[in-house]
Amino acid sequence: MPMPGTFPSADYRAILLTGASSGIGRELALAYAAHGTELHLCGRDRERLALTAEACRRRGAAVSERVADVTDAPAMEAWVTECDRRSPLDLVIANAGIYAGTEDGGDETAEQTRAVFDTNLSGTLNTVLPVLPAMRGRRRGHIALVSSFAGFRGHGTMPAYCGSKAAVRVWGEALRDWLAADGVQVTVICPGKVRTASCQTPGDHVLGAAAAARLIRNGIRANQARVAFPSGAYARAWTSAAIPPPVREWLHALKGNGR
């Protein structure tokens, strides 16, 4: 029997994960690290990625690591294909994402906007598309895409981030419907604020990265269509997205007038 809180290695023997250098990605790598599991980890920071890989090896996993830019489509295709050829991938988690300074509410430059979309959207496509033919051919496999609460509706403080994460969410939901007949599962992950290096928001309602990773892992294992947390903040985000734009603008106007 597996230890409490762990999965038998047979669930996902070969896993590929981007954005593994820190934050949720690092914690997901650690959550899946176990004897009998092969992890293929990708990140931009060589030193931090090496630390994650070593921590996973100490937990018994076989680990390969690759310093790579997820926006480089040819390089990602070569890496993902190589990993799948070495050991057919059971789970691919497209986690890499950035704000690129767009979360501070200031003007977003064209350079920032393109950088955010390149990493968050193109990087996700570059991670997932190379493995789809193999998974469909095998009629098994699981894809997990990391979106965000920001993907439920646009916020003027970070248009590029919201837009890129909305595209990831909707694409993932469509993929789930499309690939179901091929036996390939898809889960879209929509975290709220999680305490990471890029998000230091204080407060008891903000989850730590390790707690977020546990929720994600459990949701993937249950083949949930959407894993969203914390639940209260998710309800507010979902409700906000359902409000028609004219009503939302009217409410903002009232707030601006101090009513």
C-alpha cells in the first residue's frame, strides 16, 4: 500500500513538467517524486532547476532536467518527443507562466504583452502539441494546463496576463471534449493567489505552493475537468465573469462615484 498522501507509481510513471524551477511547479515535481516515477523537468533557472531535480531524486524518482525556453517551438518539440520516446509520457503538465511586470497596474508595453502571450499561451502549445499524436495513438495519457482565476474575465490591471490565461483555459476545456473519444484526459487548473516567489500577497486566505500542489495532484488523479481554488475566491471569480459587461461597467461607475 502507498503511504498516505502519495500515489502508487503506476498511476503516472512518466511525467513531464514545465516551470519546475520554483513555485507551484517545484512543489508539483516534489509531490510526484517517488520510487518508480520518472520525471522530466524543464525550467529557465539552471541552479533552481538543479535543486528541484536533486530534491526529487532524494525521494526516489528518476529525474532528467532541461534548461529551456518554452517559447522555442522547435526546441520544445525535440525535447518533448525525446522524453516520450525514452518512456511514453503518462502525464504532461504545462505549468510555465510569467507576469513580465504586467501585474503592477501600470502601462503594458507591446514588448511585455508579447512576452506574456509567448510564454503563457505559445509555451503551453509548444509543450502539449508535440505529445498529442503519441497519446492519441496509445489511447491514454493526461494533459494538465495551468490557467488562472485571471482567465475568467479581463482586469484592467493586467490585460495580457488575463488574456493569455483565458486562452489557455478555453483551449484546455475544448481539448478535453475533443480528446475524450481518444482516451486522453485533460484537466484545466485555475489557481487563485498562491504564495510563490512572484506572488507574496499576505493573508490566511492565500495558499502556500505546497498546499496548491496537493490540490492540483488530487484533481488530476480524479480526472477533474477543472481544478480551481480557493473555493470562496473561485466562486467570486466565476460570479464576476457571469456579470454582463454593461452591468459591470455600471457597478464600476457607481464605485468610482463613491456610492
